[in-house]
Amino acid sequence: MISRDEMDRPNPAGRKMSWEEYSNLCRLLAKTVAEKFKPDLVVGIAEGGVIAGATISSLLHLDFYPIKFSRRVNDQVVRKRPKLLVPPTAHLQGKRVLIVDDASISGETLRASIHHIKRFLPEAIATAVLVRRGAYSPDYYATYSKPDVNFPWIEALPNP
């Protein structure tokens, strides 16, 4: 099993993203989705998607709502598939919902988010990530990176 500490530790082989690059990617993604999708609100997937989603919702002057999935209990991976821990809100009905995560590889969490959000009968759903890393292609992404990406908030965290 992989501990949460190991999951959140920077990957020495990964590409380091600066706060400046993060800010530029958020602006690019916000501009693109505002022009092409025109969301009514933003849903951010915890953990990294909450940071990116809150930034993008702020840039677009939209309401923000978090959701959370996890494979972990007591910081240990115990599930094959992510379990919904913080569900979507009923405020999604009839809205154009933008789901944001920091990165996508398999798309499993984004697909699970879409599944749960559809229950609230939104008008439309689109997905967006800062970094596309795998075969899954969200509706919008700011950049593609083959190596792992160390987001700036990971390195900013104190090492326990």
C-alpha cells in the first residue's frame, strides 16, 4: 500500500511547476472555458482540483463547490476505485457545470465525478485539468506532460 505521505511527496523525476506557471495555466484554462463552454459554476475535485478549481472560479467570478473521492482510509490505500466522500451539491440543477482537477491520467476520478453530478440534472457538464498526463482526454486542458508534475503546493507543504 502507498501512504498519503508518499502520494503527496514530490517525485524527484517529475517536472517542477512554479507558482507562476500554475497561474498562467489557470488563466489560460479560465479564458478557454469562458469562451467555449460558458460555465455557471465550478466544481473542484479534492485535493489538487480544489486549488485549481477555486483559482479558476475566482478568475471567472463564479461560485465554487468542492467534491472529494478517495481510495484511502487513515492515509492508506484500501480501495481499487475511488469512493465518494464529499458529494456534489444540489445547486447544480439546471447549471452548466465545469469539473476541475489538477491533472488527469486515467480519467477515473473525472468520470466518477460526471456520474455523480449527472444525478443533479445539470444543463451541461465539461471537464478541465491543468495537466493532461495520460490517454484520457478531458474536454479542456492547459498543457500535456509525459513526466510527473510536481505542483507548487506539494513542495510548499511541510514534510511531517
